[in-house]
Amino acid sequence: MSKAASIDTSILFVTYVGISKHDLDWIREQIEKHMHFDEIYFKQASPAVSVNCGPGTFGLLYIEKY
């Protein structure tokens, strides 16, 4: 099974630090070009993540199918 085939496409969370609305829209477009998710939620990262990652960073969080 390929890595992409093991992704549950019902929900994707995108956490981010210091990214503009314009850039968040661009990130959404790039995600949608590569894979369909029923719901995509954008959430500003916590201060602890912000300190570790820094401005202009983002992460993709999804659930794997079993």
C-alpha cells in the first residue's frame, strides 16, 4: 500500500506560524492539487510550537487508515 493510500482523507489540520492569509490560501490550493480532503482546518500553532519552528512554518496533520 502506498503512503498516500494510507491517509484518511476526511480531515486535514494545517498548523501554522506567522503566515499571511494570502499564503494560507496558496497552501490550501497546493494541498487540493495533490489530494482531496473532506475538511481542511487551519489553526495557528501554539506558542511552544512557534518557538521551536519559527515564523513562516506550517505542518500537516492527518490520520492514517488501518
